[in-house]
Amino acid sequence: MTDYRAIDSTARIGKNTDIGQFSVIGKKVRIGDRCKIGSHVVIHEGTVIGNDVRIDDHTVIGKQPMRSKRSIFQDRELLKPARIESNCLIGAQVVIYSGSEIGEDVLIADGAAIREHVTIGAYTIVGRLVTVENLTTIGKKCKLETGCYITAYSNVEDFCFVAPMVTTTNDNFLGRTEERFKHFKGVTIRRGGRIGANATILPGKEIGPDGVVGAGAVVTHNVNGKEIVIGSPAKYFSGTPEEQLLENQDWQTEK
């Protein structure tokens, strides 16, 4: 059988690792043992991948960002290589940029995009078609469900839940005036915070620990911990039920 793979001579491939046809493995890439790399996968220079990682077809790892002349991000230096820890599952047609770090046992589903300077904690699930923009931190054991959008400069702490099609924002000036460059700020979701489907969180707003945002809400003010808000604009509805608090969940562990 003809080998249509392009594996650079400086790449280090672990034991019992399988790489599919038409895949490209760049210079100084390190791939651990027992990995399964699909077909048409591109892994860029210097990327580090742990043991027992699965990467499905047509995925790109370690892509360097592009910068438009109109982009607020004008850094031009090459970013450090991407890093994916052991036991991760990476779906088909995923793009993970350089400068990103993916913790152990993370699942990133088909079509997701993880931008540069993003950190994702262990055991987190990133759903299909999710976008996590640059300079963002996602904690451990979070769930980002299908199609949600996490804007740049955001911080999502451990054990958070973001439902499908949630939108977070970071520009109160909607792309106009020079003043906006002084005020870019993403959202903060504190430990155990939860956001319902199709909710919108405005720039710089914070969801407190165990705070809950109802489906379809528009959050224009900070949400206190252990409170539920609903509506547009979002207003106080009730306290978070005691049985739903993170401290009362049997599945919670402190790994």
C-alpha cells in the first residue's frame, strides 16, 4: 500500500500510534504512545500531544493565527506550539490554534474552534461547533454545549455549564470609536455557574458562584452567586435551589 503521509524526520511518534493517510506531521512534533490520528489531519510544528489521544479526520492542530489589518490583535510573532495532554478526544474538522493548552481527558467535538492563548482544564467537554476565542481560560469539568460562543478575554471557572447557542460578548461599542480599545472585556463565570440556552451575556459581566441565567435571558448586570435570573433584561427570580448547589452534587470530585 502506498504511504501518502507526510511525517517530518524530526517528529517523534510514540509506540503503537497510528497515523491515517494524507496526514501531515510537522517539524519537531511530539506524539505519545497509543494515539489514533485520522486521515487528512495536519499537526503543525512543535505541537506536543500526550498518550492515548484520538484526533479525527480533517482536524488541524497548532495553527498560527491570521491578523487582518483591522484586527484589534496586531501581534505578529510566532506563538508557542499547542499542547494536548493525555487521554483527550478531538473530533473531526476541529481547529486548535498555537499557544493553546488542552488538559487531560478533554473532549472537543466535531467542528469546534479553539483560538490562540486558550487554556482548557481537565475533563471538560467542548461540544460541536463551539468557538472559544483567544485569551480565554476554561476550567476543569465544564460543559460547553453545541454552538455556544465564548468571547475573547473571558474566564470560565471549574464545573460551569454553558448551554447550546449561548452568546458572550466583549465590545460595548459594537466596533465603533477608538474609545472601545480601552474597554474590551469578556465575561466571567465563577465556579459552578450555569447559563441556559440562547442566553446573551454582555461585555464584562460576571456570573457569581452557583449563579444561574435562565434560557433566553439578556444579562446586563452582574449576577450574584446562588441566584437565578431570567428575562430581558435579566432580573432576579429566586435563589438557586439547595439541592442544585455544587456542594451538594454526589459526582463532584476535587481531582
